[in-house]
Amino acid sequence: MIDDFCKRLVARHPASVGGWVLGLIAPAAPPPAPSSAWQLLDRELSSDPLHADSVILLPEDPAPILHLEFQTRPDAAMAERMLEYWIRLHRRFHRPIQQAVIHLKPTASRLARIDHLAVGRTRHHFTSLRLWEQDPEPLLADPALLPLAVLARASSQPPEQLLARVRQRLQSIADPDQRRTTTTGCQLLAGLAFSPDVIQRLLAMSILEDSSVYQLIVRKGLAEGRQRGLEQGLEQGLEQGLEQGLEQGLEQGLAQGRQIEAAALLLRLLQRRCGPLSEAQCDRIRGLDLERLEQLGDAVLDFRGPADLAAWLG
């Protein structure tokens, strides 16, 4: 699953991934060309199936090739495989070739540091990049690279603080589809280095936040909260103060608005997934607090019928 995601990441953003890798391999190289000039090549290298993770034709003249391999576990045969990839790429394209193995999961294995093959008089070199040793700043600067940023080095800050920065960058992505796709990638790769609790706390993004109806309810909740806070503040008088009443009213109104919209949205999703719901089930769902509704929102994506909902409700 992780390999497939990394391949799709390169396929969607070859200029971003390729430009970052080239900056590490050849820091003095000219700035990368516009993204439209990068070309992703066919990964099948012969009739005997051998699939490279990603092969990019770089926007230079003569155009060299950048070959990338993503590894979650150290592989003793990696150097031999890189030589075989190089031979097949050379035979097919006859262009300069740069190769990099990107190790994703932190490990102390010496296999993650091998960057050449030496057998007799044969010598073959490639670049070995350990993502947990890389500077996260270039990855944080490009929204396309945020999934890789969660595994980068953060020498001047705790790892959890880096995840918090990633979350802030995710929230700044305007396009909802891109934000959801990038968030999913961040959560997936973060699983290589962080516990599920940390990922849930720092990278979980609600499926409800992109709902226009949800946003409307939030605005109504804010308005009602302000009004309720004003009334409570007046009733409590000078002793407790207007400010405390306003704050409590805002919190209650906002929480109520979120809970109502969350339940309404999930009921619509469940109708599509599980068919008509009983009145008892509807009342049960409307009575769930916001935390349980969020949990149901995550679970509903895996539901295949009414039995799954019944089992979840217990």
C-alpha cells in the first residue's frame, strides 16, 4: 500500500518529487524547469516483468532519466536490483541515468546505507537517501511533498511538533479533494514512525469539515452562542462577568451546531451505504456526542450493508 501511494505521488507530482531529489543529489544543479516539462516514463523495463517504482524524464537537454525506488524495509539485494534497472534503462533509452533509493522507515540497518555494488571489476553507484535524515523545510514548503515531510528530520523540534506543522499546512490547502488526498498520504506514511494515537491526535481531519451545510450550522451555532452568552452573562451579573458568559455560550452553541450537522450528514451517508434506517437507529445516531459521530464517520467508509451499522451500534 505504501509503495503504491509513493508511486502515485510521483505520478501526480513528478516535478515536485524529482526537483526535491535532484536538490539532494546535485545541490549545485540549475533550478528545476516548470512542472509541465517533466515526463513520467513507462515503468516496465522488459518483456520479463521488472517494474521500477518511478522513472522520470528530466526537463534538460539532452534529457537524463531519474529513477526512484521507495523502500520501507532494508533489502540485501537492492544494489543488484539497481544495477539491473540501470542496464535495462540504458538499453532502452540510451540517456544519462541518475538513481536514488529513498528509505522511508527509520532503521539502524547498514543495508539502508549501501549506495553501490562492487563485484570483481564491476562498480555501480547510486544515491541512498534516508528520509529521516533529511531537512523537513523543503518538504513543508511544497503541499505535494507533505506526506514525505512527516518522516523527515526535525533536529530543532520534537517529532510531534513537526506533525503539528504538517497539520497546519494541510489546513491551508484550499482544494478539498487535494487536502483529503494529501492528508490520507500523511497519515499513511506517518504510520511508519508514529503510534496510531499520535496520528489520530495530530493528523486526523474530520470528513465533515468540507460540508457546506456543516459550515452553515457552525455559523448559526456561533450566532446562537453569542446570543446565549449575552443572556447568560447578563443573568450572572457583574460577579461572574459578561466575558465568562459569552465564552460559555459560544462553546455550547458551537458544539451543539457541530453535533446536529454531524448527525445529519452521517444519516445521509448511512442511507446510501446501508439502505433505509429504522427510527430507533436514527434517534440513536442523533443522540451520539461529537466524538462518537467522528468515529462513526471514519467507520462508515468501510460499511457494506445494514449489518455493519448494527454491529457498530452494538
